[in-house]
Amino acid sequence: MSTYIFVFWIIFTLIVAAIASSKGRSGVVFFILSAILSPLFGFIILLIIGEDSDAKDKEKVNTGTHKKCPFCAEIIKAEALLCKHCGSSLVGSFSPNANETSNIHRQLQNAIYEKDVDKVSKIVHSGIDLNECQEAFSHLEYAELHGNEDIIRTIKFALD
């Protein structure tokens, strides 16, 4: 009987450690805490102190899926052209490398192809230099092939 209790104790201790780790806390610390005191006690402490959002934000930035907005310091997706928190344009502020710049131009051409006037307008008005396009067609040529009149007018206005 005591073997079953020991096995369940370890299983629940591992569960608390896994939950702690997923919330940005140290799984090792919570494993030790739960093993010594009780898995229930460790779980209650975890619920009280909650998630470590700073650690989770650092992990997102380190993996490259997110970045910090230079204006409000909130975490946003790496592909974002506008900050969802403060609304600032991010295109000119990051001094993007060649990959990021070509990605923005690719996003613009995808928006032209999808005839998404709002997205085209947001990208064009975010400060992107339309003359830096390294795609097979310039944005204006691509808009004339695939876009509608509103998109062509938006791109012509941005080029002037």
C-alpha cells in the first residue's frame, strides 16, 4: 500500500513540476518543494504566485517569434508592421535586415494578390520604401497585374 502512495506522490510531484515549468517557473524547484511538503501544497503555491510573464516574454523574444516594440516595450509578433498595443509603425524603427525587409515586401505582394486593400494600405503607409523591392516585379507592376483600382491608386500615391 505504501508503494502505491509513493508512486502517486512522485507522479503528482512531476505533474506540479510540469505545470510550473509551463507557467515560466522553475520545474526543479517546484518538484523539490512538492516532494518534500506535498504535491497539493506545491500546486496551491503555484496557483497563488501565478505565471511568470517576464520569463515567458523573454523566451518568446529569444526564440525569434516575437520582438519588443521600441515605443511601448510590449511584446509583439516578429512579423508585425504595427504595434497592436500602441499603434506605432514598426517598419522604419527597427532598421530591418535584408530578410525582414524582403519579408515585408513579400507580405505586400501577397496582400496585393489577395486584393486586401486595407492590408496594402497599412503596409504602404507604415513607411516601407517601395523602391527597395527585390521581387521579380515592382509593387506597381504587380498591382497592375493582380490588384484592383484602389490598390493601384494607393501604391501610385505612395510612390509620388
